[in-house]
Amino acid sequence: MSPLNKFNANPHSLLILFFLAVTAVSCSCDEAVFSTNINLFASAVITDRDYILLGDRGNIFQSNDAAKSWKRVESNTRSALVSVCFPDSQNGWAVGQDGAVLHSTDKGKTWAFQVSGVHTYLLAVDFFDVLNGCAVGADSTVIMTADGGKTWSVSPFRAPSAFDDDPDFAEEYNLLAVSMIDASQVCVAGDGGRIFVTRDAGRSWTDVKSPLYDEEMMEGRNLYAMTYDNGVLYAAGIDCTFICSKDQGNTWTIIDTGYTDPDLFAIDMIGGTGIAAGSGGHVFLISDRGKQWELLKVPEKTTRSWLSGLDLRKTGQGNIICLLTGQNGVSGLYKNGKFSW
């Protein structure tokens, strides 16, 4: 089950909504550290030592000693927080339930609300720099800022439908992934593997051809995560699907991962090397710009959890750090070529 697929119109919708209702009341917000009672949805590696984890019921945990210890920080919300982005070493944004947008200016130690202008579930956020950002979510929601979140504007996103002859009709999609190419160009994706791009900071959107979406059948394979690395966009989703674009989202190619399972809920790439994670605690080490995939061994207890958030950072010595997080408080740190859980 995807933690990001909360609103996807499929036979599992009622089960997913029930799952959200249960987790919303099962978490004890008086616990000193995260535990199996808390589902963690997103992570950020801010510096070599400063890390952040986000979860249900507004839980935020911060470490300033490279994950040796964690402390809860106040979020002032009970809304689930499902995505986070730190474009520099101080400023970060978190988004989630009920249109929540939170901003930190001190490496995640404190957080303040920003007015998003929406009340729908925001499922992903990305920033190009400390001024220009975009968040997406349920019901075709896209909001953008050009001033670091002091003001957010709702983008006039319109997804073409089977009723294109009716200019007043537009289908609503759950947008599950976003990646900013620069301050004006943004790529978003979600239900059915549909992919959309803007070249004018959200004033207009283009529905680009996706290799995952069957236009005749009007269905496809969902995309849950997206990242931009060295001029290449990568996206991942259901059935271990992995695609890339080398022309800023205009055309996309399927890359054979060698696997048809699991569903991939999170991915990040740095310099053509990356990590992907998803259902059943599956974790893959990716190399050669997605051409090589290695399934990594995880503890048995991790195989009973989905993994929904990860963030990569390259240290000053050129090594890669990855912070993974997921269901029932599961978290893992990839450092010096190996994971600790």
C-alpha cells in the first residue's frame, strides 16, 4: 500500500482511507522519540550532521549528530506531514494534510505556518532555491511561490480529458510527485502515469506523452516519486517502474530495472547514482544513470513495512548519505557504502 496514494481512485481506496483514520488516532504525541506507533513519511539530509524526519499527526524529529540521537520538535499541527524539501542548509518546507505548509529557517529546529490557500492534501513539495517552490496534491492541486512562501498562488492546472470538446470539463488527478528544473520549469506526475510540465512558472501546463499511460484505455501505471539530477529527470512508481527524460520532460523512456516488484514510493539521484525504496521494505542501489539496479538486504522487520521517504546528500569527502524512512517508525541510514537500521 502506498502512503502517498491516499486519494487514488482504485479498488483499494476505502482500505487506504481506513488506514489513514487508524494511524491518525494511534500515534502517541507524548513519546520522546519516534516509535512503532508513528508512521514516518519523509526525510531530509540537510547537512552531514543535521537530519529531519516527518510523520503522521504532525510529528517532526530532528537530529544534529548524524542520527545518533533524535528529538521531537514542535510543528504546531496535528496534520500528517508527508513531504519535505531543504534547498539550502537552513531553509526547508514541509507539506501535508489539509493544505498544510510549514517553513523552517534554522535547519528544522523550529517551524512556522505559511498560508497555502488550499485545503486539499498536499503530497509532494520541491524547491529550486530558497525563493521558488512548488507543491502538488490531490484533486489536481498545484501551488507555487516565488518569494520563499510568503505568498503561495494556486496554479491554473487543467488536465486534458476524454471530453476535450468541452472546454469547461477537466478531469481531476492526484498529483503525487513534483520536480523543479529551474525557477520557471516544473514537472509533475501522478495518477495513471500522467506527466505534465510548465515552462512559465505554472501559468500554463502541457500534458506530455507518457510511456506509462494508455490514451485509448485512459489508464496507466501510477508514478509516486520524481527527482532531477544533472539535466535528467527520473520518475518511479508502481511495479518497480522507472522512467527518465533527458530533454526537461518533453520525452520519456522506460528503463528496465530487472524487477517487476515492488512499487517504488521514493527515489533520489546524485551524479547518476541513487537509491529507490518502496513496498515490502525493498531498497535498491542505482548506478550508471539508472541502468544498474542492486537489491539491498534489509532486516527482516523492515520487509513488513513500506518505505516512503528518502533523501540523498554528497558529503565533502564525496561519499553519499541517504536517510530512509517509512511505516511503523522504520528508518535507515546509508553511509560509507552500507545501511544501519
